[in-house]
Amino acid sequence: MSQSAPAVPPVIVALRAALGADEVLAGDASPRHLKDWSGVAGGLPLAILRPRSTDELSRMLAICHAHDQAVVPQGGLSGLCGGAVPGAGEVVVSLERMNRIERIDIDSGTVTVEAGAILQNVQEACREAGALLAVDLGARGSCQAGGNVATNAGGNRVIRYGNTRDLVLGLEVVLADGTVLSMMNQMVKNNAGMDLKHLFIGSEGLLGVVTRIVFKLQPLPRGVSTAIVALDDYAAALRFLRHAQQSLSGQVSAFEIMWRDYLQTAVEAGRLRAPLAGDYPVYVLIDMHCGQPDTDARRFEAMLEQAIEAGWILDAAIAQSVADAEAFWSIRDGVAEVLRDYAPTLNFDVSVPVAHIGDCAQRVRANLERDWPQLKALFFGHVGDGNLHVVVCKVPQDHDSLERIEEAVYGVVRDYGGSISAEHGIGLLKKPWLGYSRSAAEIALMHSLKQALDPKGLLNPGKVL
Amino acid sequence: MSQSAPAVPPVIVALRAALGADEVLAGDASPRHLKDWSGVAGGLPLAILRPRSTDELSRMLAICHAHDQAVVPQGGLSGLCGGAVPGAGEVVVSLERMNRIERIDIDSGTVTVEAGAILQNVQEACREAGALLAVDLGARGSCQAGGNVATNAGGNRVIRYGNTRDLVLGLEVVLADGTVLSMMNQMVKNNAGMDLKHLFIGSEGLLGVVTRIVFKLQPLPRGVSTAIVALDDYAAALRFLRHAQQSLSGQVSAFEIMWRDYLQTAVEAGRLRAPLAGDYPVYVLIDMHCGQPDTDARRFEAMLEQAIEAGWILDAAIAQSVADAEAFWSIRDGVAEVLRDYAPTLNFDVSVPVAHIGDCAQRVRANLERDWPQLKALFFGHVGDGNLHVVVCKVPQDHDSLERIEEAVYGVVRDYGGSISAEHGIGLLKKPWLGYSRSAAEIALMHSLKQALDPKGLLNPGKVL
């Protein structure tokens, strides 16, 4: 009895004929395409497509469309919600080969890149040219610009520079049927008809595949002032935020809150030096990007002195060197070690109106202490953006407990009109909770848009909605 | 023969029965609803609806929808493109009664208003509460917040604070069939599914009627530094812009360029004092909102001194008082007197990449001088946003000449990948030129969205598309 090879599906035959074998790998050829940082298990894709150009991607999607073939767009796979994880039998489109930094235009304040460019590479190229690309997040070394756009990535600098959405001037996307939609605007002001790019920003690959981007650049800071500050409670942090924002007139470029538990745990997990001698309920890491370092350092100090004199803050340490500033930031970034030492964790990324973050944290803490007195929960976040992160440590792994812990957090967030996903998107992991932040009418409109742009439902099926 | 009164259309009967006569005026009851600042002539509407609440508006639109009745949303009627002008037999929805400032939340950095609130009233209420609503434009005393959102209004402060779009956190709209879509987000970060509000911002009433808005607030400036600067040419202005932005680290809150012709004409028309002794090719009006007035004034001066020493600017006058600053700004705002003295004018509001504004202005000027040597053309604009305004004075009034002058400007803008409408929108007036800035694929997608959200085509028909 002779054994025949499994039949190659017609869509793969068509793709190989049109594009060549190197652009169309077998689905098991590259295991790293099977999951993202969330660890969510997907299925085995039919193939992995690696276009070298918008034109190639357009032809690929047209063929998939003709064959009713589902497609999952992938960037750097640093997503935390499973938004780029393939389902069984789907086709992965990886943008990794479309990684050119096409043009940095300092006079116009723009950088134009292909979607597969690694964020850090773009940042560095811009810095060398004398400008700041303000999109920035922990995954900068592996995430791709297209993924940043598709998920509207946030980060630590949003308080000053905005989300990725606010930094995108122009976009090129390929629609489900292969149509190339070029919206490569380079101007801050353009009201010539509907601004279509916003449909695609933050839509997690449901409406089109991002292929090229025009980002807006910022003046390159000539210096950074950094301090870590101790406070009594969240109300004091809020007062300090208002004071700092007004005194520095919007130049605050990070304002990271850490409750005592988080700070102590991070210092321990990372074997770090405590930044201040005493022990305080709340800490804030603040910094300011500036343009005249000497004068600006004095303004920053004056702002802190006023806050101490007014009794709004209890203590403060100003970084005297880059090494100091890095040491302060290593506490905030120490979340990586915390997640390692206290695995398995449940990590929340929620937002509520800034005024309510303190109460929200307190209510979540009370819920958790009531029902899981043995669990440790750590609180920190980006106050200016209303963004609270909660890490619940060493959680039980049964589905029922996990769901109840999620309910304990998301229920509070819903009460405050908050968001169950401030930065990370919905993907697969947060789909069950979308209704906590969005109304039935909103979700119905999302379906209408999906229907209008991708009536066959081929782009990233099963995600978000 | 007895004369009977004209029959009242069934849609009006239904509206009056549901809502009362005071909410449903006859179409000729209020002549000011017939045109906007563009002066474009519309037709006589069937009725003018004046809802007092979202619920009333929802019921009105549901009735209009059931009767296939076209509807034109109106704000403060300060639009310059005819976007709110009714067609004959359409129904006007005026938001003027929905003008409440619902809530100013200083801690969360938000103000919540109804769409009919006059912008200046909202600005003043926020200022009194200690925060800045950065949406600002010349029509502030009559334009409405909902109109600002529907047109994504720009203005002089965009270089620092962004367009209206960038300052909207949440929105409530009523869809064509009366569905109320609440997206009243209050957080800077919210990635829980698609961000639907951007569909409606800048869509000029084609997809829904804006009823309530959550705006983001900024720290209230404690002082403003203002200067007027003389330069050799556009290249020098660009160099100076880069220097100022880097030295003041993004705090430049206006950067208005005026070519010599504009400045001289505005000074003459407004009987103003020339701000500098000499006569220079190009002028820039620059200001900075700040938080520590004394220190910040020194930073501002240091920035100017460096620019003079480096030879980037030829002369500069720093405002020593509020009166000085107002005198400088009166030159830029003197456009009103210019438009009066040189009527009829053709006014352009275009944008091109910042690097190309100088060349674009030069090419437009050359086109005009070649074909209409007798016409005076004045150039000024918001450099940081790529936004160039051109006023062509005392233009002939025949359709053919007007179209040829428009072609002389828009043709150049198209060559630079620019926008035929940077701030003012498309409305009726700029519809013929939309294809100069947007591709067939983009316009097709706008039609798809219109079809998805308003399949009967009842909202603001005939505008934009």
C-alpha cells in the first residue's frame, strides 16, 4: 500500500504559484509564530506568509480572499492578550520582512516606516537624526511599529506625548480583499474628509493589515530630570500631579505611582537599593524631558521644593546622574522580576477616571483580601492616564478561581465607568469582559464596521468581538 | 373658491405630536438657520428642530428616519464651507438648547458638555475652575462644542495641544435611526475594543449627531511669553522653529508665519503699529504657555538670543506686557479687516508637509502672478502644523475665473501630497476638490461607512461626498 503525501490545500498552491515558496512557509516551519507573550495556546496555522512589500501582501490577501481563507496578522508577538495567536488552519501574515525605515524628515517632523520595523530601531534612527519618536514601551526591542499601531500601544510617556494613535499622521493598510488603502498623510492638520486611519489604529487587525506608517516626531530632549517622591496617600499623589503639571506646564513626561507593597516587592525581587530611607504608603516616579538642562533642572527642583514646603509630599530624591535615574526606573521596570518570582500571576491593565484610581485600588484590594486573604496583590500605574496595573501573585490555576479574581477587579472598574483594557487591547484573553466597558450599541457598531470592511470575516477571526 | 392652507407634511405632524410645537419650528421661522459664515446659499428647510435633550433628539431622528426625512445638524453656524447649510425641504436640527456645561472634574482633567455649549463659555468655565480647554479658534464666541468636534476644529494652539480630535476623550452621538451611542470615556488610555468616537470626529455630520462630549483639560498656564520675529525666508523660519521647539521642549504654543505682504496689508487694514522698525521678508509670531513665569520668561529670552547670535533670525520684539502681546496678535487676527477691505476674496486653507510650505507658497504665488498679475495674494499660516492660508484679494466673480484660481492653488497642493482643507472641512464648497487630496479607494471607504451607519442617506445629504 503506497502512502501519499497529504494534499496541499488549493489556497497554498495558489499562493506558492503567485509568490514563491520562500514567501509561503508551511505552518509548522517556524514555531515562534504560534504564540505571543501572553502564552495563550492557539492552533497550527496552515502557512506563514512573509511578504516583502505592500504589493506582495496585497496579492496574498487577494488570493486568501478568493479562497475564503482566514488570516492572522503578526507583528513582534509581544502582545499580552493573544491578539496575534493563530487559530488552527488559519494563515499567518508576518510583517517581519517589511522592516525598512523609509525616511526621516526632520523639517516636516515625520518618520516613515514599514510596519515590520522594530520600534527600538526606529527610535534609534530618529534619535541619531535629532528627533524623538515618542512611542515607547517595554517591548521596544521586539515589538513592531505596525503592531504598535494595530494595538494603539501606550507606555510610560503617554502623559506627555499621547498614545500611539496621537503620534500617527499617516497609514497604509491592505484590506481583507487585497485593496491597498493609502492614507500616507504627513500633516498635523488635514480635514479633507473623514480621517479613515483611526478606524485601523487600535482595531487589532480586524479591519485591515497595517503596512506603512508616518509617525509624528517630537523635539529631542536635551536632558531629563528624574525624582522619586514619597507621599501619604493617593489624594496627595493627585495634588502633587496637579502641582507638577501646572508648574512644569505640561512637560511632565512620566508620573508613575507605586503603592508600598509593589515598591517593596520590586526592590526585593530585583535586589535593588531602596530609593528613600523611610517607609511610605505611596511613591511616585516623576520625570521631565527638557530643552535647557541647567535652567530646567532648577525649575524641576523648585517644583519639588514647593511641594515639600506645602506638605504635599513627604520626601524626595532627585537623580543626580543617569545612573541614579536608571536606578529609580529599575524599580518601576522591576515588574519583570516580580512576575518571575511570584508566578503564576494574574495581571490587570485597567483604567478609571484619574480622580477615582485611589478608591478603585482600595476597593479591589478589599475585594481580594476578603475572598483570598492568602493572595498578595501589587498596585502601580500611570496616574496621569488613569491607568492602574494590578498584579495578583501566585494565583490558583483553576478556571473558576481565576474568573472570580477577574470579576473582583473588573466589577469595580465597571462601576467607575472604566476600561478593562487600558493599554493591552482585547485579543482573545479579555473578550469575555468586553461588555464590562462597552455597551451593546457600541459592540453592535463594531460588528457593523467589521461587516462593512471584511464581510467574509477573514481578518483575525475570533479576536476582540 | 376657498383657499386651503398648504398641507402639513406627515413628518412634521408626527414630530409635533411627539415633541410639541416649540421644539418644531417652521422652516422660515428663524432665518439665521439658513446659512453659515461661508455665505453659501442653501434652500428653505421644512422645519427647525430644537431638542432640549439627547432623548428628545433621539425621538426626533427616529421619526425622521421612519419618514425618510433628510436632516442637517447645526452648531454655531461659523463654518466656512457650507457644511451646515440646509437644502430645500430638509429638516434642521439645531443643538442650541443643549448647551449645558455638565461637569468640570479637575482631578480627572475632564470637562463634560452638551454639544450646543458655546466654546468660549466652556473655556471660561474651565479657566475659572483652574484648567485650560485648549480647543480654541477665532469663532470661539459663537461656535459650539459639537460643531468643533464634528469638524475637528484646528486653530492657533494646535502646534502644542493638538486638534480638537486630540482633546476629545468621550462622545455621545445619536445615529440616523435615533439610536443613542454613548462612548463617554473619561480616560486617556482605553483600548477595550475599537475606538468608535473617531468615526464621528471630523465627519461633518454625515454619520451621526454629536450630543455630548468629554474634553481633556490641560494645566492652566501661569504666564505666556510672546514675541514677533523677523527672518530672511521660509528656510530660516523652519530652522528657528526647530530651535525653539527643542530649546523650549515642546512648549511653543503658537508659531504663526506671516509673509511681508500679509503683515503690511494687515497693519494697514487694521491701522496697527508695525511691530518692528525694519522691513523684512518673513515674520513669525511665537508664544509659549508656561508655569513658572519668571524663570520661563528667561528661558524664552535665552532661546531668542541664541537664535539671533546664530543668525537664524534678524530681529525680535518680546512683548513686555499683555497689551504688547495683544498688539502682536492683532496683526495675525487682522485677517478679518483684510477680508473686509479686499472683498470679494478667495480664502484657502491648505496643508502640505512642513518642509514644503515655503516652496508651495512660492509656486502658488508664481502661478497667480503669471495668470492674474493684477491680483494681490497674501500668505500666512500655522507652520508647525503644515497649515498655509492664502487670501486672494478682489477676485473676479465669474465661475470660470474662480475655478481657475482654485486650480492654481489646489494643483500645487496636490503635487506635495497636501490637503485642500487643513482646518475647515469639505462641506459643500470644497467637494469638487476632494479628489485632489484623497484617493478613489479612500472615497469608496467613506461611502461604505456612510452606507453602514446611515443606509438611507438621511444625515447631512450632499455634503463632503
